[in-house]
Amino acid sequence: MPENQPRQFHRLGPRPLPLHLATANLILLSSLAAWPSARHASLPWNPLLQPRLDALLPALASVDPTDFSNALMRAGIARLAAMTGAMLRYRGHAWRRDLPDPPVAWREGGSRLLSYAEDGLPVLLVPSLVNRAYVLDLAEGQSLARWLPKQGIRPFLLDWGDPGQGERRFELADYIARIVRALRHLRQLCGRPPVLLGYCMGGNLALAAALQSPEDVAALALLATPWDFHAGGAHHAALVQALAPAIVPPPAADPDAPPPMLDVDVLQGFFWALDPLTALKKFTLFGAMPEGGENERRFIAMEDWLNDGVPLVGRVARECLLGWYGENTPPRGAWRVGGEPVLPQHWRKPALVVLPERDKLVPKEGAAALLAQLPQADRHDAPSGHIGMVVGPRAEAGLWQPLAAWLSAAGRNQDTEQVGQPPRRRRTAGRTGGKAATKVQA
């Protein structure tokens, strides 16, 4: 089996399955408990829902309570049956990811650098640590890494792999140092500094690496990268502050023993807490999809990737959950790598900040905080969610094409500067009032 294939053939998802099933039962059956109070308008309603309740009350007054309770029970059972039926359909589906591995250009520890082309503008793609790298090479027609070479771009994907014995003791600084070494290898291999692109948490790591080794980076692209963890999602921060002390692995009692890791299902449970209705909503939609269609295949590919998670080493879990989410260290200049603060304002080369318009994992306001701190930041708003932006049906038009245009412009700008000519005017991938913005790079 190729190394970057999903590790599971017997599907375990959606993970953690017992939690999703219990939540759906609780949410749907809670209607039975709430209905007697709702009919008398005695529940503390969300003000936004109050007009809808007021419109329902006259009709509820004339309904037989027993008949309505029975109808609620039947509706709840039907929705649960639809969700669980869709889950069984997903778990038994025959589709499997079968893309062959590209050549490996470099290895270190459990990590590999995958090469998708032999020439073109070099770009290093850095994914998150908690999900498999192949979200950027998901399936036929859903692979940014295989599409970019057609645009004259030479992508290299940093596949972090599973934490081995060496990585078990890693801090974020160790992963960032690995990115720096990969950048230096690519600069020697390609004869020029690559553009560095980070996705989600990979953007935080990429930014820190670029600041540590700016001579090895031509430009920086940050896709759905969280920065202000308390902006636009205060409930996220509150959840983390409540949950993190219980789920973050404590330091190992034996100093010679490797620190414990944060289990995949515990991580998935954390993401569940951000939106407990996710499984109910998405599998209800999946159940209504025609069998054998493109939408079905895309759903299964994305769901397989979501459930093929990676455990997070303990020290990194503490830095991210307690530091980033809990204390909001990055925007305060309090996140330090190797003793030095990670300050975006010190990045003086071109940068691109991509903001998904419907991102439930990384609130748009939190990612947009980078725009005010990066001196030469362009902006692009992708008309999708956190994952759909990269692999959804609108990914090519919504992200891939404007991203490739920005990368190519950054490469031309670098070539111009190398021969000592004045910088060119270039159109950014961002939008201002629905139109592209123009900027002169100094």
C-alpha cells in the first residue's frame, strides 16, 4: 500500500462514532421533553427564534398533545434512521483512494517531501499536523498538488507522517525546524527559494519557518490560517479553556519515557464540540444523494480523510490548545519559537492570506487578523468552507485558479528582483468590493 494512502480500509467513521450517535439521539429526542413547555411559551427562547415561536403558538393551542407527541416521536425516529442508514451506506461503500505516490524528494524522521513535477516555480505545501497531508492530493479531480504542475508550478508536499519515537518528544519548534531544513533542501535542489504555502495549522508553522529563514522563502501563502483564536469564535475559546485541561496529555512521569500523545478520537471529540450537529446534518444530506454520482464520491473521499487522523504529540498539544486557543498567544506576540516571538510584521516579502467565507473551524475574523500584521499581504476570499475550499466542487474556480495566478506573479516578482530591475505592478488574488486589487511591491 502506498505510504500516503489512508491507513484504514475498514471504515471507523464518523469518529468518534458513539459520540455522534448519542448526540443525534439526545438532540432529536429532546424535542419530546421541550414540547410541553414550548406550547405554553415558557422556554427561554433565543430572541432570534421568538417570532417563529409566536407564529406557531396559535396552531399548537389546537393540537392534541398526545397526537403531537406521537408525531414528534415518529419524526425523530425517521431522522435517526435516515442518519444511521447514511452512515451504513458510507461505511460499506466500495470507493477507495487509489492515487499512486509521487517520488520522494527528501526524508527526515517520519516525514517525506513528495515531488509532483520536475520543473516550474517551486512551492512547498505544508499541511496541518492533525490530519493527513493528502487533503492536498485527495483524489482524481480533487488534488491541488496534481493540478498546479499544469500551471507551470512545481509543488512539493510535506507529508508529516505518523509521529515516531523521535517525534514523540517534539515541540512546535522542532516541526518548524524541519520545515526550514526542507526549504533549504529545495533551494539547493531547484536553484531558487521556493514559495511557502501553509494550510490551516500548517500556515502557523509556515509563517514561523519563513521568519526564521527568510532567505530560503520567496513568498508566503497562508490558507485558512488561524491567528487570533478569540476573534469571531469566542465560544471556541471558551470550549477549549473548559476542555483542554482535561484532554491535554500531562507530562510523562518518567523523564526518560516519551510524553503521551493526544489520541485521534479525543481530537475528533474536540472538533465535535465546536458543532455537535455536524454528523446529523451532513449524513442526512449524504443519504439524499443519488448513488454512483460525483457528489457521493466527493463526500466519501472527504469523510475518509477526516477520519484518517493523526495523533498529536503531547508537548505540541499543550502549546496549541493551552497556548494558542486558551491564552491566544499568537496575536499578542506571546507565541515564541526558540525563545523568539513569532511576529508577522517582520515578514517583508509578498504574502497571501486566503479566507474561506464559510469556515466553521477557523473563524474568518481570526484568520483575517493576519492581514493587519503582514506588511505586504494580499487577500483572497474563497467561496467555500475550510475543507471545501481545497477539495470541494468549487475549489478550482474559487481557490486553485486565483492561487496559481498569485504564485506565478510572486515567482515573476522574484525573478525581476534577482536581475535588479524595478518591481512590476501585479494584480492580487484578493478582492476589494468584488474587484481585484492592484499593488506595487516595494
